[in-house]
Amino acid sequence: MSFKTVKDFASASFVEKKSEFIGSVMPVKTNEEAVAFINKIKSENRKARHNVYAYILRDSNITRYSDDGEPQGTGGMPVLEVLQKEGLYDVCVVVTRYFGGILLGTGGLTRAYSRGCKTALDAAKIMEMHLAKTVSVRVSYSLYGKISSLIPSFEAKVLSNDFSDDVNIKLMVKSENVDDLTEKITDESFGIAKIEVSDEYYGDFA
């Protein structure tokens, strides 16, 4: 199983009929983190007319959104729908509106808040998270080249290489590839390589 999220905070803005819309996105993993981010954006934009938001949490299966005073269905839902269309989880978006004096109508608001979310996401780095394990391999210098040449075939990501008495290679490997990789390393090193495998977690392979 894999999912997409954002790496870190990002923000972008545009002006629509004199109203400024500022989209802000943040990775969050809990309801508390999402609420804290929303409150932070609100605090930084006290003079704004509206701070519309939506967030989706993967583990707790929580989905929340708010129009924050805009006509029902014109703010939070459009933002949420963009997040769902992009397939994002563990992410919170707040779209701040500084009212410019010209009414946009329900259709105009819906498009503006959707765009506010999308511009924030376009400014962010999207990560695709996969179930993974860290595989630590200790080999002699004479085997380092042979073992290194195996890595690309198993979609492994090199986390570090430590060159001391032996070579210690630390890899992040998609869970479904771990057994095949460790078996191949064992075969290629004639059983000499020392291999340790961590518990499972979600990792970014970009």
C-alpha cells in the first residue's frame, strides 16, 4: 500500500477580482497537528475575512473541512475535493481570503477556493510514501562493487555508506522487495555479508 502526501509547508497566492487568496499546505499526522496549523494560519491572518480549510488523516480516517463563513459548500468542500482528487493524505490546506469588495458568487467562490488549494499543492513537494524497511549490509571492500550493482534492480534507496574496516551500506527498500534483495546479497556474497533488517515504516523513494 502506498499514499501521497506533502514533504513540508508551502504557500502560494493569487488575486481574483481584488480578493487575495492565499493557499497554505502542511503535512499533519494527527487531528491536533491539523488544528494547530489552522489556528497558526488564522493567527497570522487576523485581518482576513475567511480562513477556509480541509484536511485528511490516513491512520485515524478523519476528514474535516470548514467554509469559515463563506456560503455553504463554496469553500471547505472544494478544497477537500482537490485533496481527494490528488490522492493526498496526512495533509491540511488553509485557503485565506482577504476580501476585495467584489462579490464572486457561489460559482466564483468554488473555483477560487479550488484554485487556492491547487496553487498551494503546486508549490509543495509531493511525496509518494511506500511501506519500507531499512536494510543494513556489512561487506568487505572487495564485495562492495558487486553488492552496489544490485541496488538499482530492487528499487532500493541508499541512505548512507560508511567506509571503515568494512563497508556498511544502509538502504531503504520497499517491503515487497526486501526478501528478494537480501537473498540476492547473500548469494552474491557467498553468505559472508552481514544483513540486518528494520521494522516496517512508510518511506519516500523520490
